[in-house]
Amino acid sequence: MAKLILTNEVDGLGAPGDIVEVKDGYARNYLVPRGLATRWTKGGQKQVDQITNARRSRAIASLDEAQAIRDRLQSKPVRIKVRAGESGRLFGAVTASDVADAVKADGGPELDRRKIEVRNPIKVTGNHSVEVRLHEDVRASIAVEVVPA
């Protein structure tokens, strides 16, 4: 088993700054090469503290605040203007960072693009739904309206 410090969020494993034990092959072939984790060392505790402090400063502080943001996000759809062809197909796709930028431009809170889940790639104009993890216990479903520019 390999002891690692997560540097990014890994679904089913943990959040940045967590110390986890995983099988050697998973660490050697997946987590470390992709920069999702680093090997744990005695001096690594300083790195863990920096990661957790950074995560704490970015995180939404309380459950009540997260629920208020969720209600605000779900109250009206977010409109994203993109280049599209005659049939409504996009030149490219709408990404999580596009959604985060549109929410911020619309006067909403600044969302971390890594917390936005675009399940199916958005490649056509129309109405779509996107999930956002605001807090450990709070998820918001944002209505995204994709219109041609």
C-alpha cells in the first residue's frame, strides 16, 4: 500500500490535502503521473497544511450560506451565448468553466469549475441542466440556456 497526499479532488477517494492509502499500482500508474497526488513524507505535513488552508479559504463557509446560494442559482436559468451552426450544433462544447464564467457575469457567486458537473457534453443549443457541489451536503441544479451568438 502507498501513502499519498491528495493535491486534487478524486471522486470516491478524498479532497485536496487528505492523506490516503491506496494500492501501489493505482498510485504509481494513475494518481501520481496525473498530478492528483504526491507521495507522503514527513515533511509533507507542511504541504498538507497549505492545501487545507487554501481549500478552506475557497470553500463556502456554512451550510446556511450554501443553501442560500443554491436557492439563488436555481431561481433563474443562466444564459450562455456560443457560436453555433444552422442546425443548432455548437462549434465545440460548453464546459464547466464556461458555466462558471456565465454565473459570475450574471451577478452570481464565483464558482469553482472543478465543483461543476457537466454530465453529458453540451454540444447543441437549448436548455440543459448542470450540477454544482456547493458544500458537502448541498448540491444545486443549474438550468443552462445555450443560445447562438
